[in-house]
Amino acid sequence: MFYLINKLHNLNTSKYKILFLLLIMSILQSCTSSIEVAATLGKKYIIPKEDQKQIANPIYKIGKKYNVAGKFYYPKRDLNYNKTGIASWYGPKFHGKLTANGEIYNQNALTAAHKTLPMPSAVKVTNLENNKSIVLRINDRGPFVNDRIIDLSSKAAEILDLKIKGTGLVRVKLLKDKSILLEKLAQKGSFPEIKDLNIIELPKILTPNKVSVNIENTQNKKIIKKKINYNLKNSKKVYKIFIKLASFSSSQNAKIMKNKVKYLEKIKIYKLIKNKKTLYQVKAGPFTSVEKVDTLLSMLREKGMQGAKIIIE
């Protein structure tokens, strides 16, 4: 019997390998250990393996240029970053998965995804529709849809009242001191949440409401006290949202483009001078609804107009 088993085992064809396995199983049925063998085979081949848990291995990361859907992005350390644009959010589908810098995404943490800022960085995000603000930590890459500038965690979107709508107009400003601190900590292997940062706050600076000015080149020097109006919050500003379709040096080409997209409402040609050159921009807008602009841009991209982009003024 052992001779036959060895003979079959040495054959390379799959047919004989199957016969060999069947023969072994039939022999083992008469053995007292057959139940144990069958159980072992079942665990290995029948019972599915449990999903492996994601293991965090975070690093400080800026990264090199990368390509998503044919578009290149250029990560860089920009301590003066301050931009206005459309925000979206991501949640349950990505909860528990690795982020771009090796952390585990937690939809309930105050984090966000950005296409180019270092990971981690600290940013202040302000919902321009209700003036609510929050400080978030960048630890992932994205979003890559419709020129959106930031992807908020589920919790962050909830705090800013963007969760139900899905998108909203925001300002994203990098916080220099907090970002440098996060960078230094990350390079030492520490990745605290924003709420855990222990930062020495600078003393408050009192803003004067009057200023004394010396008027020179006069016979009698006068000191004039003038009241200064500070509009620091700028809460009453109205933001206009456009979709820029293209720029041309020829007004005729701009008119041709305008006629091609005449199905869009509020389509207009804008003349401007840049670097002593006259340009003609074809833009749709202004719009006040972020959701409408987002939908229009998706439609234009589907029609092949990959150069269309959102402009906030």
C-alpha cells in the first residue's frame, strides 16, 4: 500500500494528484484519526479566512507628483495656503481603512483629506454659508471630483452643517504654528489628534480703534485722531461661483465656444488684461448654489470639457 501511495505521489499530473488525495481520504476513513484530519482540511480549504485587520504605520509625508484619472497633482509644503472652494465629506465606506500616510481613517475624528498639503497638517475650515469654523488635521489624499478642495471626515461635516447637503462652500487656511508642530511630532513618530495638541497660545493683541498720525511738511504739526473701522470677520461678504470653460486670445474663438455651450444659463464672455495681454474668458455664472455648480461641472466633464473648472470670486 505504501508503495502505491509513493508511486502516485511522485506523478506530476493533476489527474493523479486528485486520485492520490481520494485514496488517502478513503484509507483515513478507517482510522481513528480521520475526524481530526477532515476537520483540519475543512479549516484550511472550506472555512473562509477572517479579514486581516489594518495595521497603522503612520509617517510624515509630502509625496511626489501623482496622477489620478489623467490629472497630475503636486504635493508641497505651503505654509501660506489659503483657498476658497467646495468641500465634500467621506465616511462609513472608508472607516477603518488606511489613509495615505498610513494612519487608520476614523470618520468620527477631526480629520480631512487634501490633494497636496503635507500629512499631517493643521487647517482651519470655515463654512462660508453659516460662518462656522473648525480646525482639522490633514492625514489623507483627496478629493478627486469636480475641483473640490477638501474632503471632510463625517464628524467634521456634521459640525460644519455640510453633512446633509453633502457639499458646501468653504475657506481652507493652513495654520502655520500648528502644522509645524505636527510636522516635528510626526518626524519623531508621534501623531496626536488636533484636540490633543498642547500649544502655548500667544497673548491676545488688543486692536486700537483710534490712531494718532503726525502730518509732516506743514508749518504746524497736527495730531489727527481718526477712528478705524476693522472688518475682520467679513461675515457679510457675498461669494460668487463661476465655471470657467476656457480662455482665448481671440474674441472670435471665445464667441465660438460660447455658442457651443449656449444651453448653459448665464454664459458670458469676460475681457481681461493679464501680463499686458488681452484674454477673453468664457464663464458660466455667477451661481449661488454649490450643489448646482457641482452638478453642472460633472455634466461638462462628461461631455469632454476637462478644462472646465470652478472659480470663486
